[in-house]
Amino acid sequence: MTIKNQVQLITYPDSLGGDLHSLKLALTKYFPSSFKGGVHILPPFPSSGDRGFAPLNYLEIEPKFGSWDDIKSIGENYDILVDLMVNHISKQSEYFQDFLKHGRNSEYADLFITLDKYWKDGKPLKEDVDKIFLRRSKPYSSYTIEATGEEELVWTTFGREDPSEQIDLDVRSEKVKQLLTLFFENFSKNNVSIVRLDAVGYVIKKIGTSCFFVEPEIYQFLDWIKDMADSLNIELLPEVHAHHETQYKLAEQGYWIYDFILPYRVLETLITQSSENLREYLKDRPKKQFTMLDCHDGIPVLPDMEGLIDTKQARKVVETCEKRGANFSYILSDEHKTEDGFDIHQINGTYYSMLDHNDDAYLAARAIQFFAPGVPQVYYVGLLAGKNDYEAVTKTGEKREINRHNYTFDEIEKALERNVVQRLVKLIQFRNEHPAFNGEFQVLDSASDEIHLTWNNGDKTCSLFIHLKNMKTEITYTGEDGELKQYLV
């Protein structure tokens, strides 16, 4: 398939109306021409935690969300993107549960990474663990095998719990490759067009390294999975939070990548009212990217912005966001902290709240995103210009729930009455339809408190001009009649 150069929606299966059937109804009723680029449905599979990101398998849909028929039905009108947590699977999966019962005698034992695969007697060495890019206090968990009563140490990169709910898969194993192929075949027959390889940077474990994006082994794995996906007419989107040079290596290999730099750059630009860093960035970046401002996680800072930020300036941006109600997640690995101790991993909050509920600033942010080359994704909370949900954070203890509010149809309709949402829907439609966006992009010279971007496609042009002092956004474009027209966003 060919990924469309039009706007995509990102949503949980239950966030617009309560389930997948309601999602289709919401798309049809409220946003009939908004998401021609497709719909990214965050994990709709049975899961034991992390709001879907600890899946039990990919062969079923969580019954409270609906069924594969619902996915297939949405896929008749939209390109469907789903996540595959290629690095791990749930502790509650039938595969790991069988391992917990039978240990090494389980038919699924080779799916997992018992530590003796890497260390003699299964005892990890401190000097090796110290080099690993940690996402929790240690990269393994201890589990008791029912049949023997013995403890097994198993690699677990992620998970707030101890032992973790997210069990790493051994991608060197033929059994893992067979399982991944089975999942992809199921996606294909249910109208899934694009698969995001979530946490793919962690799949290769190699002692003496950070165990993150280990070269060249990571490319060998990606080549294998790409060949398999190509045979099923499925596009891949590797998800890698890392130094931007790592992302660019993927782009050089021909893969789509995520622009995890743009969200912070846009936020910084609008908070400081200076476009210098943003303009330099937009001049020299891969074009084959998915762009976003907000998502189910926070605004990426480290390691994504490593080497790109002045920490003194970054602290001011972070402090501004905190005053506006944001919370933060932090880097655990010393390797990715800055020399002066700056350790912000992600800024959690709605983009609208981080811009102080300023409608014009918010529309300016979206206009920059839509003009940046790539496939724009709009998160459902951002679509409705949602505000920070502090109640959800208090209720769940999960900081990221600040930007994960579930909307009823009544709430959607009330949001659609707001001027800021109406303006955003209009801007989405413009981005979907104007032919200049299929041409050549250029960053034009401007003052530091202005932004001037343009697209040219034959006799069709489209230019964005933003005044950062008053946040006014103007688009000059070639109309259908060939005349230049002006659109005040």
C-alpha cells in the first residue's frame, strides 16, 4: 500500500464514544472528511496493563471494545494503523502463563529471555547492567515456576510493577518469528494497513552494549520483518525514542520514522516567541516522517532532543509547562541525562493546556505541524482541544492519564461547538485537500518572531505566515480558479 499524505487520527478504541462501533459512528457523524490519511487505533487487544500496551495476544479484540468485524468495518473507509509491541508481551498471555506452570518444559519457553541465555548461570553482572539503557530499576524480573518452585530471572525491559507485566520476547527465536508472522497475517485479513513497531529499539540484547538499537543486528531484524510485512501489503512504522541521529539512520534505510523532535520544537517556539531553532530544524530533516504534537505519551524531551537543546532554555520551557499544570517523567539512565543533571524524559499534559488555552497559539502550532513535511497525526484529545485531566491522574496514579480523557458523544458535541475546534477541523480539511502539499517545501527567511513556510506544486502554492507576538496565522494559497487567496486560520 501507499501511505496517504493526509491527516490521520490517533485514538484509543474507547475514547470517542466508548467502543469501536462508537468510534466508527463518531468518524462518520462528526468528522466525515477529516481523517483521509487513516486512523491509528491504540491497542484494542486484550491487555493486562499500561492501557493496552501489555497485550495478551494480537489475535483477539478486547470484548468491551468490540470485535475484529468492527476493525474490518472501519478499515473499509480508512487506512488502519495498529501497534505491535514487538519487544514484549503480557505476563498474562497464554504463552507466558504456560511458561510459569512448566518452566523450561513449556512449549513456549524459547519465546522468552531467561538470563542464562546471556550470563553464565543466569546471574547478570553489574558492569553489564550498568551499560543498559534502563526503563525501570533493573532490566529483569524474578518469577516462580509452579512445577519446580524454582525462581527464573527473565528479561523485562518495561513495567512499573515488580515482577513486570511486560515480558520481553527473544527475537532470535524461530518460535518468536512464527508468532509475529501469525499476528501480521491476522492483521492483513482484517484490513490493517500500517503496523507501528512499538519499542522496536529494545529488541536486540547484546552484552557490553546499551541493549538499545544495537547495530547491525537491529537492521537484520527489521529487514526480516519488513520482507514479511511487504508480502502482506502492510507498511511499517518503527517507533524509536532515541537521539535524532538514530532516527535518521532508520530514514536512510528507507523506513518511515516518527518526528519526535517537532512537538518540543513547536512548543518551545510558541512559549519563547522565537522561531530560530524551529526554522533551522525544518530546513534539514528527513521528509518521510509521521508528525505529531501530542499522543498517548508525553512530549518527548530526552533522549529524543539530546544534543539539540540548551538545558537552560529547556528548563524555562519545562517550568512554563509546569505552571500550566503539566507533570513529568524522568530519565533513569545516567547515560542520557545532560551534564548539568537535566533529566526530563517527557512532559505530560494536553498541548492545548501547555499553550495556556490560547486558541490562536494552538492553531498556530497545528498549522506548523501540517506544513512540516510528513504525514500529520492528530491525537483525539488534541482534536477536541482538551484540557488537562487532573482527576484521571489522581484516580489512576498514572501521570500520562492527564492527556487520556475518554469522551462521550455529548462531550464531543460540546467540544465541536467551540470555536477553536471548528477552526482546527477546517484547517485539517485544508491540509487534506490543497494540492501544493504534494510538491516542494521551503523554509523562507523571516524575523526571529515570525515563521514563513511554503509549498509549491506546479502552479499551486501555499504559504504559512505566523506572527509569534500576537499568534496570528495567515495562509496564502492558490484557489481552484488560479487566484491567490488568503485564509486567516
